[in-house]
Amino acid sequence: MNQPLINTGEPRNVLGHIVSGAVASALVSGTINYKKLKNEEISSNDAIKDTVKRTSQGAIATGAAIATANYVGQKGGLFKALTAASIGMAGIYALEIIDEKLDASYESISHANEDLISEGE
């Protein structure tokens, strides 16, 4: 069975687009978090943490999207395209899990410190 070939143009440089994705995501998330910080909806630590997370996710998503598009444009590249998309999804998911684990860890440390302060009173 012949796979239809989609003309996606010349293959693009994945690393260059990872950097572009990081910059674009940093601009968007940084601006949104700056607004939230100025409106006192978020702490400075949370704003920085969210901006770093979203910047990383944007870099991964953009790199995976470009790699996927490059493979879609190659004859017989469907499996490679699906693999590139899956790797991108796994990377973004991993950052979400890491963020949740760090939040849980910081929360337990915070509660432990509150307990120590309460006992000392």
C-alpha cells in the first residue's frame, strides 16, 4: 500500500524550532504570569515556576511538531511521525508529573514546618 506523500516543504531544523518554541512560550507565559503577579493573583515564586514549566513545554511541543511535520513529508515516514509526536506528548506529560511531585513535596515540607512552629509555641 502506497502511503500518500504530503508536501510539507523542505525539512526544517528541529533544534532551531525548539529554541523558537521556548522563546515564544516564554513570551506568552511570562506576560500572562506578570499580569497575574501584578493583580496579586499569584506569588512571584509560582509565576516563575509556571513560566519555566510552560516555556519547557512549548519548546518540547514545537520541536515535536516540526519533527512530526518533517517525517510526514517523507515517503514511508508515518511511523516516524507518530513516534515524534508521541515523544513530544510524553515529554510534556513528564513535566506535568514532575510539577505535581514537586508541589506535593513542597506542600509536605511546608506542613512539616508549620507543625514544628506550632509545637514550639
